Amino acid sequence: MSQSSNLSSLSYAKSPVVIALDFDDIDRAKSLVNQLSPEQCRLKVGKEMFTLFGPDWVRYLVERDFDVFLDLKFHDIPNTVAKAVSAAAKLGVWMTNVHACGGQDMIQAAKEAAHSSQSQAGVSPPILTAVTVLTSMDERQFSAIYQSNDIAAKVLELALLAQNSGADGVVCSAKEAVMLRERVNKNFCLVTPGIRPAGSALDDQKRVMTPNQAIQAGVDYLVIGRPITNAPSPVEALAQINASLT
Ligand SMILES: O=c1ccn([C@@H]2O[C@H](COP(=O)(O)O)[C@@H](O)[C@H]2O)c(=O)[nH]1
């Protein structure tokens, strides 16, 4: 089945897969991007590629009409985060994010910055998401920080804080999606890294689900890096993931 016919069986105009482009070699990244189309996937630029290659790399992807998630997880005083989000919005990114534990004032400042910058730049404002508890955390690591084993309760607390502060959604594990879907607004967006097709290496991810389990749990966007980028054929790996979504 072709990639486009795989997608036509879904209810999305575009695939919900966001490929995490975590490369230290820009030529390898470009070679992959040049084999992809904006209907097959969105693209995520994180700390590694942004630090190595900067805003020009983001512009390269935006100019090719990809929805770009700038995943820099801002966490600082409100003024600093607002200015960083404003800069991201002016790059024309589709989504950017902050850490929810930066608090209400920081998230509100980020949201206001996203909206005011987009009107100056004449582009749509980026979706603003807030990171709850990293998907690389298990109960052992979590309890060393929070003196509790209840990751789901902290994810819910941070998601409600984010929602009440104006964020459009959260980054969480798909394991928390069913619980969140019952408690957050219908259009609050759930973005989930820690996605592993059955049989894939977990790497440093701890709270994982398969792509289709995540979609069934109510996730909006699946962030997937190494299972695609380290595959013998990343394009084929993406096609198989898209085809697995029901
Ligand atoms: O809680 C989080 C937040 C962000 N990430 C990012 O997602 C990708 C996941 O890549 P994989 O190779 O599929 O593990 C990566 O860029 C992380 O920085 C996350 O994993 N968990």
C-alpha cells in the first residue's frame, strides 16, 4: 500500500507522526527530509540540532512546508521565556514548548508572546505545549525528585496548571493519555514521545507505548525519533508506522 493510501484510511489530513530529527550530521538529516513529504509526517527540531545548526535549520524545514515542532523546552523567568517563544513564533514554527513546572506566570507569558509575535510576523501562532514529566522517567527517578511514586498524579496536576495558564496542550507519555482525556478540555492537545513500535529498542525511554496503542488512548501527536531515524530505511519505517495506525 502506498503512503498516501495508508493515510487516506485515517481521519487525519496529515499523519500524526512527528519525527524527532536528532542528528549531529546535517547532511544525513537533509537526506532524510528530502525523501519525506509534509503529509507523511511533521518534524521536530530539538536541543541537539538547534544548538549545532541554529535557526537556519528550522527555516530550511519551514520553507519546505513541514510543520516544525521546535522542542527547546523553555524553562526560565517569564520575561526570558516570552522572548524565546516570540523568536520561535517569528521562525514560523507550528509548535513550541515550555516546561510546565516553570509555573503559571511563565506559561501565560509564553502564550501571550506566541500570539503577539505571530500577528507581527503574519503567520499562525505556534501551538504552545508544556512538558509534564519526561518520558525517560520511571518511578525510581521520579520519587527521588518528588518524594512520591505517583507519576500520573503529577502529570495531571501539571496538565491542569498548563491548561489554566493558557497552554494549548502538554507533552506527556501515552500511558497518561486515557487519564488526561477524561480530565482536560476536549481540544487540549496531547503530544507523546516515548513511542516504540513492538520489538523496538526502548533506548532511554521508560514510559512507552506502541504508535497504535497511543492513538487508541487518545493522543494527538506521536513523537518518534530513533525507531525511524536509526532504521535501515527510515522512509519504510515511517510508512509501516503510518500503516499501523487505525
Ligand atoms: O518527555 C519527553 C520530552 C521530549 N522528548 C524528546 O522526544 C524525542 C524522542 O526521541 P526517541 O528517539 O523516539 O526516543 C527526543 O528528541 C526527546 O528529546 C522525550 O523523549 N520525552
